[in-house]
Amino acid sequence: MRPIQNAGGHVGLTARSYPIAAATAISAGEVVQLSGGLVVAAAANQTNPILGIAAENHPGTADALNIRADGTEILVYDNPELIFECPAPTFAASGGSATTVTTTTADVAVTTADAFNGGYLVSPKGSRRQITDYANSTTTNTFTVPSGETAADGDIYALYPQIGCAAGFRLDADTLSRLVLSATGCTKLKVVGHDFDRGMIRLMAVEHALGVEN
């Protein structure tokens, strides 16, 4: 995740120091939370409030060139109104028509029909179409879009959830600094903007450890 600005428009980003266990490994850009008063990595399917975005690497092992590498403090971008961004999540299409894109990828099968209505799909060729309907089943999930190019099996589509959406995605368990689509997971994050030119989505905390809910 990369901090962009605060919701009020202020772009002067600041990070504050928080306690962390010396052996805890956190990478800059990862979403973090507090546990027992210490900074730890957020869970992929985060249910607790988040604290913010790690502003520095804390590998948790000694480094002669970085005395903070296994120190007991870490810098965190912790403003409850912080807007941050990451690449839009993607999925592989299984086919479709001029007005539909289908996928058999289980991770796209969120539990609620219409969950992605109002969002956008961007094709490998860069075509952007707004989702007018999303239908899910146990085998094939279907996005209805305005007429355009036909998806082929294996085409990789970027999915931009609609503004305000907080479902259908989770943090990538391998690197807690980006999102992946998920049938069951939902982070304490919501979509607040799209940057189609750069392939990014912008996010804010749904629930923040410092007590401000958005």
C-alpha cells in the first residue's frame, strides 16, 4: 500500500512511532493493527480495526546498517482519514459474450449477488466497462457489461469495485500490501477511488484503531 493523502485534501503525510516486538517482521507498505499494545501485521481477512500502513521496514533481525531493524519501535502512517492505494485486483476470465464476462475462479464468487454492480472491468486491451449486474453461482460467475469486446478463456481482467465497496476482496496473505479477490474474506478497508490510468484503487479504513469510523 502507498499512502496518497488525507481525506481532507492535505498531502503532507506524517508517520508516528509505535511499540513493536523486536522479533516481529513487518515490511513497509503493509497494513498493520495493534495487538496487546504492539504493532503486528493485519490479517488477510481483517476483522479488527486497522492502525494504518507501515512506513518503514522492520525485519525483526539484527542489521548492522539499520539499528531499527530489530528495535522496539516502528513508524506507521496512522491518520484515520488516510487514503492509500494499491493495484486493482485481477481475475482470469473463462469466456463471455459481447455483453458478459464469465469466470470460474472461486475467489470471485462473493456471497452476495450484485456485490460488484457499479464497479468496472478493464480488459487486457485496456477496454473499460461498468458492471451493470453481477451474478454468482457454484460454478460460473457472470459480470454483465455494456456491449464490447468478447472475453477469451484466460484473459486477465482488472476489477475495480464500486466506490464505497468493502466486500469481495481481502489482503494478500503473502504480502499485506495489496488486495486479492476473495469469496469469503473482507478487510477493514473500503474503496474510495479509482485511478484507471495507473491501474490502482484507492482505499480508506472502515474501522480505525484510533477510534474514528468512516
